[in-house]
Amino acid sequence: MRLVTFASGSSGNCALLSLDGVHLLLDAGISFRRIRAELARSGLAPEDLTAVLITHEHTDHIAGLATLTKCCAAPVCAPRIVARQLERTVAGAAARLRVFAPGVPETLAGLRVACFPTSHDTAQSVGWRVEGSAVFALATDTGCVTPEMRSALSGADCVLLEANHDLDMLRTGPYPVYLKRRILSPRGHLSNADCAALAAELAQSGTRQIVLGHLSRENNTPALAYRAVQAALAGTPAALCVAPADTRLTVEV
């Protein structure tokens, strides 16, 4: 299994998962030009993608999708409410959409793929679990850890997990009160502390690699996020790294 994050943060989210010869793009929240360039660095072209998995319709997750669908015939996988949003807002998406019901696994090019609910301030948002010779799971953009999340992430070999903010930095930082409340709400974003607690559970369930993503530029730092989660992982064999906001990270499991 190889995971390559192209971008992970409030300005854009996109990653490539390669497993058993299948290449899945995880969100498309950066420009198509960047997506194509990053794929080329992995020896791939947009035409080599097996599918695109979308978590929700916020711009930092779909900014490059309209152009991508013009250059790539891969299905765009999303839950029903997100799919309807994409039909209305992304030109060309309707012809590519493949609707997934949360909690119902489907076969995709020999892999077992399922989405699961996350808790974010949109009509619907999901994470993804992909099973083949190894298991990968993704959960970002969630204000709390739901039972469905915990179950879907458990036992995955590699997990890309949100560590959005440090509580002290957010509370004392420059954001207006309404925005702080949004981020701290159960439909906001996951803090370093909450991420650390979940990461410790996942390590006990057998997760070997945890990648921290979707860090806030204003309310977190890679060092703070890493330190908080690493402390919770003490005594476990799980490896930990942080996905950069705007540069490439490659992880092999």
C-alpha cells in the first residue's frame, strides 16, 4: 500500500492511494494542474485513476474535480446527498457519479470500499475505508468521533486522521467567536487531543501507520499535532507522521 498526500489542510485536500494495482484519488481539492503534476511524479496520468472518492462538497475537497472529470473517465464515488450537490455544482460530474450508501461496502476493481458518516457542518460528509491486501481508512472534517467512525477506522493498517487544531491556540487566537464556536462544535473539526485519544485506540486495534492531516495553519503546528498524538501512542508500535499542507508526503505500509 502506498499513500501519497498532495495537499492536506484548509486550502486544499487531495491524496493518492495505490493498493493492489488500483489507484484511488481521495478528494480533489486542489487545481487539476497540480493533480496532474503530482500524479506524474508517481508515474501516473489522470487516465490511470480507477476512481475518485469524495468526502463532501466543500471547495477545499472538490476544487479540481470539474476539470478532472473532463480528462478522466474514472467514476466519482460519493454518498447520495453529496452526489446531488456535485450534480448541481460541478460541471460534468453527473455522468461520472457512483453513489455509495454509508455503511454498505461495494466492490471497486477488486477492492472492498465503503464510506461511513462523519460529523461536519454540511448536509452530509463521510470518511472512506478501502480493503484489499491491506486496509486503509480516511477520516477528516469531523467535530467528534462517532461510533460509526470508530468502527470503520478500527483495524485499518493505515489511517489518515484529522488533527485540525490545538485547543489553546484556537481559543486565544485571532478567529472571531462565531468561527471558534463552529470549529469547536460537534460538527466542526477534530482537535489534537481528540485525535490523540482516537489514535491510541486505533493503535490498540492493530493500526500500524497514522498520518495526521487537515491541520489548521492558524490554530495548529505540525510539531504540536505530532507531539500530542505521539504521547498517546507511547508504548505502541504504530508509526506517526504529519501530512504537509501544500507539499507531498509518501507513506508505504
